[in-house]
Amino acid sequence: MRVGHLIPLTAIAAIAFVAEASAQAMVREQKVISSAGARAMVDACTAWAEHNHMTLAMSVLDWAGNEVESHAMEGAAANSIDTALLKAKSALRWRRPTSEMNKIVRSGQNLAPTFMHDFPQPGALPIMVDGDVIGAMGVSSGDGEKCAQAAIDAVFKK
């Protein structure tokens, strides 16, 4: 029997451990906003808007940009859902409030949002939970960020 051709059992165990560790490195856990969470955000934003005598539309996206929930209050403008959705997509892509993006574009500091077909108008926020962006909420008003912040606070900061 030749000992030189045998692989020690400890080497096999080490190879198996490395393979398992690298397989774990190929996946990650992702927080997602549930449809119930998105609906609760829309309800909270609607309550904020009613309290402030505003008629708005809202759109909530998940981390990948999929629309989870949208709502237009009765009497909202015909283009308001589209506006809310575009704002939410922009906040999600740039991971910042659209009011910040608006200032950056207007100052000429970064024009990428305009030629990337984003909508850097105030009214949307990324939804952050434990430092992770789990989605975005866009609202069809210049005061939309206040509405979105009220919704985020009501749903995630309890």
C-alpha cells in the first residue's frame, strides 16, 4: 500500500468546509417590504395627507424596483400615480431623497439622473431598515417627502 497517494481525512474535511463556506458567500439575506407593510405605509401617508388637507398619489417599491403598492386619493391628478412611481424609482436607484438629487442636478454637480431618465423632483425617499434599503416611497407632491417620512416613521419606527 502506497501512503503517498492517500489524501488525509483532515484534508478532505478542510476541502468540504471551504466549499460550504464559499457556497454561503454566494447568497445573502435580503430584507423585503411585505405587501402588508407597503399597504400600511400608503394608509399612513393618506392619513398624513388628509390631516394636511392634501390630495396625493403614492407608490411603494421593493428593493428591486417592483411596485408593491400604489394609491391615488380621490381627486388626485391623472398623472399623479405616474409621478409618484417615477420619483420612487429615482429615490431607489440613487438611495437618497429626490430633493437631494434635485439640488445636485440643479447645481450641475451631477447631471446623471437627467440623462439616465430619472425623475429628480422632490417627493420620494428610500425606505431604510437597519441600514439596508428595502424599497422606496414616492409621493406626487413637493411635500411628498414629508408624507413618505410620516409613513416610514409610522410603520418602521414603532
